[in-house]
Amino acid sequence: FLHYSAEDGYYKTSPFDPVTVPKVPLHEYVWRDFKKWERRTAAVCVITDRQYTFAQMRDASAAFAVRLQTKFKLHKPDVLAICLPNLPEFPIATLGAIEAGLTVTTVNPVYTPDEIARQLTFSGAKFLVGTVSGFPTLKKACQLLGRQIPIAVIRTSAEESLPEGAIDFSEVISTQNVRYEDLVTPKDATAEDMVFLPFSSGTTGLPKGVMLSHNNITSNCEQVQASLPLDLLGPQDTLPGVLPFFHIYGLTVVMLSKLGQGCRLATMPSFKPDDFMRSLDKYQGSILNLVPPIALFMINHPKMTQETARHLKVVMSGAAPIGQHDVERFLHKFPKTVFKQGYGMTEASPVVLLTPEGNKNYASTGVLPGSTEAKIVPLDGSDAKGVGPRTTGELCVRGPQVMAGYLNNEEANQVTFYPGNWLRSGDVAFYDEDGLFYITDRMKELIKVKGFQVPPAELEAVLRDHPKILEAAVFGIPHELNGEAPRAIVVLREGEKASAEEISAYVAERVAHYKKLEGGVIFVDEVPKNPTGKILRRELKEKFSD
Ligand code: 4UV
């Protein structure tokens, strides 16, 4: 599977058969077989036991689509923002908006009003879906935005009443008095239209809108499904919905791909040990996508036993590196499960590498899925040609799952793609003679905390706003449980004094909790920079990591 061309240098192709790009809108793709299991449960909340069958979910999302068009006058190319924890209604909101022809931008529900307002501004969202408890934050975000957006809220229990000014989500998804025939498909709708607009910082800078088309996502669903044997996955299976659906890993790989295959989602709004264990035990979780900190939880928590995980067949870890030693510890405790890894990025819908069947090489993150090509480019970027096996460099990929680009950001698109549509991952990797890939390092500035993106540029901007701070730089240091933790080096203005606690608290007030400066604050006289003023992050890491 190794090829050479004068243009691309050495590049790898997938050991799998090419996938057929579905060429249908995403909601049609997800509902393609739903009649086969329409009476079964599609999603259940492990806290309230609130649930929807496939038929109920299908009808509710279609009703939502009709009302978005007729009542709220939303049409392609309008953007709808979903700011929800994992609830059974998440797929209803998503698939309904898509059926109405809209683009969905998914917002992290733990964001601060500032962070939400920024995403609403960049995406131009015209409608918001949230929860009763999240409503005050969403309202504050809209105030910052200076523009009114209708906000529909989900009531997660009977005790929650509708806040003033909010729209009742249960009313807009109600199947009573809906005229399904009123739904219009725009004449110019194609499977190349943008269906999702998640945000990612990519290789550098602030978060940017990632334009993903219906075909990007449906292709990736096909790629993921083809890599798992069919008898392994189907309507008999339950997936604990623990990875956040707002993040592309939870959205594509867990929520959409698995609903399309008739699996049941056992959703939980956040990771809480008891809820998580209930999803495996009472709700019989059989396939589990997780991030390394959850694997560590399963290894270390005394109540998490083989008995708790007795239904579990397959575990797939991704979004951050997991050590081979930890995989071995996991398999020692849960010998009956198959352990797989995946590697992906928002810009690739997300899956780029997957562990093949029968693999026992736990140092590797796997092989390329169908129709995907990859090459390794020397790190200095002097020549965008690929190198051969066992030589490290930047991993670059090409395939039907790769984004068209970042929204309204030609500059970022220029640096993110090499000629020939090769998406630069910003990760350091190599492949071996068997076509297995190994991620060895990250060259982009991104920090990953529990698999979540923490863009240093964002924290640096917050720090620079502090009246006592002249300059700041942020980088990641290793963290035993979370993978990494953000650490800041700070230059104070002349004559100013501040404590590390004061700076940390200032940041903590302004960002989502996982972005806090858990790695500490160090005061310095100067931030190391190159002659053009770019922060020298490698040097920072080497100098200030201990
Ligand atoms: O953009 P993002 O936040 O995207 C992700 C997606 C992870 C997925 C998706 C589908 C899977 O099936 C799966 O197993 C994992 O995280 O962040 C992208 C960056 O995260 C790092 C790497 O630096 C990416 O550029 N990353 C993601 N997966 C891995 C990883 C991994 N397995 N090992 C090491 N780093």
C-alpha cells in the first residue's frame, strides 16, 4: 500500500476497500434503515431514564425541521447552534436542524458566556438549543453578542419550569398539528453543503469554524463502519454516550454512526463515576468509545469491576495518546474486551486512523480507513514530499472525510493544506512496513486536556487582557490523569506585583473549567520569541516544563 509519485513523494493508501460516498443528506443517511428497528430505543438518559424509540426520534426531529422552517423562518444557509450536554434530545435537535436544510454548530455546554458569544458571532447562528439550567448563560452570551436569538430549552425533569423568554423544546418537537408536507428542500441543496460547523484551533491560533459537508460526515461513518465486522455492531448493542456529542468524536463516531446502525445510546450529561458505571451495568453498554482518562478510571476505580463491564465487547480510545502500558493494564483487568484505538481530528470529520481487526500492537493508533491516503512530510516543511517507512515527520491526510476548509479564513486554509489537498495534522508520526501508524508527538501548539482542545492562543489573549500583564505564553505540560495541563509564563508590567494564584483565578473566571491553568503560572522577564515575534514554544517547553 505504499505508492510513489513525483508530485506527492511516498504516500500510503488504505488496506480497506474504498468506501462509496453516500451522496445523500446526512439525516437521510442516518434514517436509512430505521424502519428495521423503529420500535426499539434509540436513546435513553441514564439519570432520568427518559427515552425515545427510533420512530419517536425520527418523527420528533421531522416536526422540529418543519417548525424551524415555518415558525422560525430558518432556511439554508442559516446556522443553528446546539449548546447541550449529552441528552437523548441531542440527536433530535441535530437531525431536525439538518432536515430543515440548516448548518449545525455545536457549542461546548460548559463554555462561559464569552466563549459562547464568540462562537455565535463567528458562526452567525440564528437559533439556539440549550437546557433550562444553561439558559442564564446563553442569555448572557446573547447580551454580549448584542443580537437576539430565539433560544429553545430542554426540560430534563418535570420540576424544571420554562424560564421567561425561552421557547419550550418539547413544543417545537411535538408531533401534534405538524404539517410535514410543509417542509421544503431547497432546490440547490447538495450533499456537498455544509452540515456541521464545529470549532477547532487546528495547527495554530484561535478556534476556527471547520466546514464539514454531509458527504464528509457520511463518508466517515462508512469508513468507521467498514472497519468493524458487521456481526459485532447492531441493534443488539448499547453505547454509553459519555463522550460529548458537541465534539466531533462523540458526534460522528458515537451518535450519528451508531444511530444509523440501530444501536441504542445510553446518554449521560457529564462524566460521573456512578452514572458511567450504570451505563455499563444496568444499561448493558457493549461498545464504548472513550478518551484515555476514562480508560484510567476503569483501570483504577475499585467499584469498576469485570462484573460491571460484563456486557462490554469493544473499547475504542482516542482524542489523545494512551500509553501501551495503560492498554495492557486495561486488558489485564478486562481480558474479555477488545481494545482498539482511533486517531482523528475535527478537520477530518474526524477519523483518520483506526486499529484493524485482530491487532495486538498497542503502540500504534492503527491503519488508514477506506479511501484515505496519508504521507509523512519532513518537519521543517522545506519540501512537502512524503518520506518512506519508519521516518518521522508531519502526518498529512487526504480523503472524502477531509474538510473543505475553515470558514472565512483563507490565511489559515493556506497554511493548513499542502498542494494536492493534503490536510496537515500538526502531529508527528511514522508508519511501519505493515501500514500501521504511530503518533509520536504533537508539533502544533494545541494542548489537549482529557481529549478537549485547549488552544494556547485563547488563554494568552485572556492573560494579555489582565491589567498587570505585559506578555504571556501558554504551553502544555504532562498531567498524569488528564494527559496535559496548561501552564503559563507571564511577564508583568513594570512595577506591578501579582501572585500565581491571582493570575490563575483571573483565568479560571473567564474560561471553561478544563482550560484552567492547572499547570501553574511562572513569572519571567521575557517570553522567548523568534525575530518575527512568534513565540518559541519548543524552547518554552524545554525550559519551563519541570
Ligand atoms: O480536533 P480534535 O479535538 O479531534 C479529536 C478526534 C479524536 C477521535 C475521533 C474519532 C475516533 O474514532 C477517535 O478514536 C478519536 O480529538 O483533536 C485533534 C488532535 O487530537 C490529538 C491529535 O493531536 C489530533 O491532531 N489526537 C487525537 N486522537 C489521538 C490524538 C490519538 N489516538 N493519539 C494521539 N493524539
